[in-house]
Amino acid sequence: MGFNCGIVGLPNVGKSTLFNALTATAAAQAANYPFCTIEPNVGRVAVPDPRLQALAAIGKSQKIVPTSLEFVDIAGLVRGASRGEGLGNQFLANIREVDAIIHVLRCFEDDDITHVEGSVDPVRDAEVVETELMLADLDSLEKRLVPLVKKAKNNDRDAQAQVALMEPIVEALREGRPARTAISAGQEEAVRRLQLMTSKPVLYVCNVEEGAAAAGNAHSAKVAEKAKAEGAATVVVSAAIEAEVSQLPEEDRREFLDGLGLSDSGLDRVIAAGYRLLGLSTYFTVGPKEARAWTITAGTKAPQAAAVIHNDFERGFIACETIGFDDYVSLKGEAGAKEAGKMRVEGRDYVVRDGDVLLFRFNV
């Protein structure tokens, strides 16, 4: 099960610097964490999760395998991208394929780096990109609606359902609102199949100067206000700092970050926020060979969670032995949890919780 976040933004906002820092960090951790460059602009990075180290220590696991996310560095966008300006067509095609959008906004002043809009205004920049995506979504839906409306008038039920789904979204887009504002409860999967760019969840990443990495600045504060009004999230980073951190040996990074007053790296916060943005959850398997994290969508039932490991686990699913993370740690592992009555045997209808330590019983 793969999940990916597309990194988007105007040219010269630090988007590629951020992506390069992400992938360099992952490459530096390759001895412990899975990483691969699938294409020149796609990287897979480990999701930081201190729970995994705690579980591995208790389980005396020889190897630690975290879960991961893909990040896609998407071609820079300019005004008119929805009409094919710049690399518009490539940009739009790539962004339709991702699960969520990480929107990098320039929140720093630097006379040596030209801004395509002539001045630094991250809220305006966000609106430029959002407008291009909305125009492209509107064009796509309007073209699809014409034949569907004709079929709907001839009592084609599938067409009627599609028209009912699309029309409120078209209305929202015409009013300048993204598709995500017009999705009713229960329609999420149907809308996902439409591949609308403005239906995807968004995380704003404010790229600030080095001195503002800890607390942000006036520009990032304005982005935070915009995000709050939209129900979106923000992360403040300095891509310049992250590029430096990514080149340091692992043992020197903590001291470097402490010297800047940073409790953790911006990249770790971006990765963790991207994970939350996608509505993902983590469960663990622990044994002497390895302690491993597995990614599922929140609300996944046990058989489907088992399928993430291997399809045969779902096909032959019998039950899963389940221990909550806190119980596993406080009771020093599986034996202690069993003795204290904290290990449960769950069946097919069990909804896996974030942090569960699972052992699947199956028969194929």
C-alpha cells in the first residue's frame, strides 16, 4: 500500500531544496531505513516514530524497519498553468496522481532570489496555485458533464448519480471554492475517482529564513491564519537549514539543531504532518528478527491490515493477537501483557488502532 505527497509551489520558493533535503536525509539513513529513488523526482522517506525503537528494545529485535512515505517533486507552476503555460500540462498530470498536496510557500526576503510575482506574499502565492488548480478541475468537470447530462435525461441511473455528484462541485469551483469544500459525507471515494486536484488535502509549508526557523515570521503567521480559516495545517521550516542538516552525520544533527533552538528537524515535522494529512495509522509487528511499522488508513479492519504484509494473510485470516502500545511497553513485552490479561484475540470486524502490536493467525 503506497501513499504519496506531491510537493508543489511557484518557482524559486525552495520546493526542490526541500525535496532534495528529504531524499538526502533518507539516503544518509539507508543503513537502517528503506529508501529508493523511483524516478529523479520521487523519493521514499522513513516516517519518524520513536515508538518503534522502544518496541525493538523490548523485543530484542535485530532490525528496525519504519514505515515510509513517497514525496514527489512536481514541476514548478506559473500563472496560466491551467491553460498549458510553462510546464502546466506536466504539472497538472503529475498532481492528479498524488494522494495529498504539500504546498511550499516562500516566506523569506532575499534580493538575490527573484520572485516570479515580483514580491514576497505567500498568501497571494497560495491563491495563485489554488486558482490554477480550480480552473483545471472546472474545465475537466464541465467537459465530462455535457454527455452525462444527456444520458441522465434518458433515465440512465449511473449518469444521474454522476451528475448529482459533480454539479455541487462545479458550482463551488465557479464560486472560487476548491472541490474539497463541496464533498458530502460518504462521497469521498466517489470524488477520489474523479481525480480532482482541489479535492486533495493540503499542508502549507512555510519556507522561512534561518533566523525564523524556530518561531516563524510575519509571512508565516499570515499563512497560519489562512490555513486556520480553511481547516488546513501548516509547518514552518527553513529549507536552507534542512539542506545543511541532511549533509551532517547522524550523530552530529542533534547538537546542530539544539544550537539553533530547534527540538526536531523541519523535515521530520513535514513527514509526520504528511502522514497525518493522509489520515494514516500505524500498527507494529515485533519479533527477534525485526520490529516493523506498517501503514494503513485509519478505520482499517484486521483482515485488510493483514493484507499490507501479504495478501495470503487476508485470504486465510483467522484472528489477530493484539496488544496496545502502552501495555506492551509498560508490561515489558508479549509475555508480560499476556500474564496481565492485556493481550486480546480479535476477529474480522476489529478496527485496528494506531499503535497496536499485532500477531496474525492465518491459514491458507
